[in-house]
Amino acid sequence: MSVRPVTQISQAQPTLEGAGVKLHRAFGFHDPSLVDPFLLFDDFRNDRPEDFLRGFPWHPHRGIETITYVLSGSVEHGDSLGNTGALGAGDVQWMTAGSGIMHQEMPKGDTFGRMHGFQLWANLPSNLKMTDPRYQDVKSGEIPVVIDDDGTRVRVICGEFWGKTGPVDGVAASPRYLDVFVPAGVKKILPVDTYQKAFAYIFEGSGSFRDASEPFGVLLEKEAAGEEILIRDQTGNRSLVLFGTGEEVTVQAGDKGIRFLLVSGTPIEEPVAWHGPIVMNTQEELRQAMRDLNAGTFIRKSA
Ligand code: FE
């Protein structure tokens, strides 16, 4: 089995979004081939209600899927398909915008005023960009949890892992979305589909995703000899780790354990024309979306 090398480690950056929400963006509005089929990843964890209560009032999406995973607090939402409700701790909302949806997403803190959650955008291939919008609301209790003998705990939100299949289905990029906890000091090897691009996002504890077949001392020697080696590999809170190709990733948990999302998906490899929450293949399709918005014909399918 080949271990995926770590190709990049970066920190999520403070970003202002929606009607004035302070969040951290791990990637987005970058070269879309970097983590194709994924376009954007936001961490909206925040302890100050004044930083997130203004939320994300009514706005359009077209051509993508948005995946919201709440860990604490809640997100009240409504959309042009007629869905309304609140996502609570552990819940997931998987929204296929397709031809067009209008929605709003309003975070509310928990009893301590804290909000914790993530939003990922996955691209749709050209033949599905104008598909009917679809909405999947998954309650925390529906998400299978696999626990290994060494205490490693994995929530399988989408895709298949260790014999369990997540409840979210029918998603274009056949992504796998896992919430992984590895206890202190444990080294774990996690399989990842060879043909998928993968990233990890660390949000608790710390650890290393380096290929453990290369002892740290050897890496230091190689670096001293002038080789370009990624040795600052201790990842912690709000770190994004990108991987090269291979069949598995390794993680060595630090002294407090490590918790991260491990997300992978099949690259779409198509041109991307991007205007905020609307992501198409060509500039003309973007112009059409703007014309539709101005003419009131953006929503093709509603409640
Ligand atoms: Fe949105």
C-alpha cells in the first residue's frame, strides 16, 4: 500500500462572509484544480455571538453542492424548495443547488453562545449543473460511528469506511466525508480511494500526517542536505493538510489526540467559471445566471 505524501499544510484564514460573519476559510476562490472537486471550505467556529448572528440571509446558489456540518449551536435555514428547520449539534445538511436555489442560513449559538461547524462546497460536473435542486437533512443519530479497538472513532457522514456507509447519497463527486478522532499517541493508517483528491482539516488536538516510513530524523538530514522537505508537519487547530496520490494516509496523534475531517472526492477536471455562490463552466453560463436573477427566473424548481 502506498502512503499519500503531505503536499501542503496551511492555516485557515480569518474571512468576513454573509451579512458580517467572522469565520476561518481553509480554501476557496483559489485555483480550483487544487482540491477538485471541492471549491471552498469554511470553519465557522466562533465563541462570540456578535461575530456570527448576522448570518447568511437569502442568497442564490447554482452549479454546486453545499455541505454543512454542525458540531455545536444550531443553524436555522429556509430555502426556495420549501424546506425550513434547524440543524443541531452533529447534524448535516447536504444541499444540491443544481439549477438554482435561494436559501438563508442563520447560525445560533448554544447556551454558552458558542457556534461550531463547517461548510464545504463541492462542484457539480457540467451534465449536473442544471439538475433539479435537492436537499438532504441528516440528523446526528443517523450517522454511523465506527470505533476501533485503540479508541479511534470515525463518524461516516458520506461514503464508505470500515464497512459502514454514511447516510448522504447520490452526490455527484462520490465524496467521502469522515469526522475522525484518533486518541493520544495512537498512529493510524486510513485508506483513501486512489482516484480521489483528499484533504484533512484539523479542529481539535494536534498530530502529524507525515509518511511514517520516513523517520523525522531522516527528514531533517535530507533537509540539511538541501532537499525540499516538508518538516513542519505538526498540524493543529484549523490546519488544512493536502495530500498527493496514494492509497492511504497515516496520522500520528499528539498528546491530546487529534480530531479532523478527512474528505475526499473524484476530480471533475472541467473549466470553472465562478461568481460567488454560483459556479458554472463558462462565463456565458455565469452571465445567464445573472440575467436569470435579474429577470426573476433563476429558480426553475420551487416548493
Ligand atoms: Fe449558502
